[in-house]
Amino acid sequence: MIDLGPLISLIYQNNESNMRLQLTLNHSPNQVLPINYQYLISSWVYRTLGNADAAFAKQLHNHGYDFGGKKYKLFTFSTLRPKWFDVDTRNATFTLAKSPTTVELSFHVDAAVQHFVMGLFKDQKFELSSGRFRANFEVGGIEMLSPPTFENTMRFRTQTPICISRNMANREHAHYASPEEDSYVELLLQNLLRKQNALSPQIVGEERGPLDLDFPYAFNLLSKPKSKLLTIKGISIRGYLFDFELTGRKELLELGYFSGFGEKNSSGGMGLVKILKY
């Protein structure tokens, strides 16, 4: 077991470093998972961090970054990308027909522990299992992806759906906002501001309504949004896949790129994006 205890405080004080890893997973043919397998990947990431240091994993899982009574665990991940796959909507299964499979893990993490985190995943053998489903993997390769150069205006393509929710009067359930709604950019940027504020120990207090967007911002939708419904721990969550151009503080865009835009990043792998070239 690797002791990361002395480094935990660095992770929760420094907000300047980020990392995105691409893992190549080897496995037997025709491994079958439930179609909503995202929470299994989330649990595996937490278990892997727990193998390094139980206190580190507990801090990330139970506390994360706190602002206004909400916890933000600043990582997200891609879907599994096998060489060949099959989706059976009738039986709600996802079959990894042919190896290898790749997956991206994206973290907001201090530079001091980046190589420790990489070492935790390297050559790892693990299992994703739920009920009658059981799939075994071995990490055959791991690569730290080069970060892009961030500007105040950038174009993105969603790799996993972005989820933005809000409570509305006289509605029992939360409303999942579409990027075609007029207020979408404000909701998207307020989510990033809350994550940023959670990183700052000097900012205290509770959330009281929308945060002020005291900087120039703009949002341009570049494609027709595609609605996507995911089930995470038995709860249906709606997000959207689309291309977009976003203007705002570049540190907020960087935070969204590495930790995920919107909600359900660490629990459902939502909000992962890639850069679109102009």
C-alpha cells in the first residue's frame, strides 16, 4: 500500500494541476455488462484510490470539495470504448465483443500526486460486477494525455452527456435543462463557479441563489442536442450530447475540461468533453 497521507492536504489546497489518463484494458471476448455500467467504473476508481491510502479515498468519496453544503468530487470518465461491441437494448446489456477496450479518466489533482495516481492504475487487474454481470480486465497500457492550451473562448464536443438540473416551482422532480434553453449558459457557468469556490478554503458560507457571473461570457450551440437518459444507482438522469462554443474565464473552462461540465461527473462519468478545432 502506498501512503499518500502527507500529500492529501496538497490535493485539497492546490487548484493549478489537472490530469487526463487513457487506459488500455485487455479482456476476454464477449464480456457482458449492464447497459448502465457507469457507476461500476466510478466505484472502481474509488477502490483504486483506496488501495493507495484509505484516508485519501474516504476524503474524496465522503467529503470531496465543499461549497454551500454541496460536495464536488472533481473527476469524470469516458464510456468504455472496446474494439468491437454490441448493445442489446431489449436485455439492457453492453457486450465488449473484442479486446482491447480503452477508457479515459480525467482528474482535478495536484501535480505532486499525479505519478502516484498513474502508478495505482498501471498493470492493475480488476473486475466490474453487478448482480449476474461480471467482467474482468487488466490494464495493458496507460498514457497521460497532453493538456490543451486554454483560452477564454473555446469549442468543445461532449464525449459523455452534460447534465444540468434545477428545481422548479410546483414540480416534484428536478428539471433537466436542455442547451437550447435561454438560461443554460448561466446554469453551466454557475456550476463551474461552485466547483471553483469549493476549491478555495477561504470561501465559506452557504449558497443563496444564483452566483454572480461578473465576467464576459457567451454560449453558442454548434449542433443539434441529443438527449441521453442514464440510470445511476437506480435513478434516471438526463443529459445532452452536443458541440458548443463557450466564452468565460479560461480557468473555469479548464476546470470543466478536467473535472467535467455540469453534474454527476464522478458518479456517472457525465460532462466529459474534448476540444474542437476551429
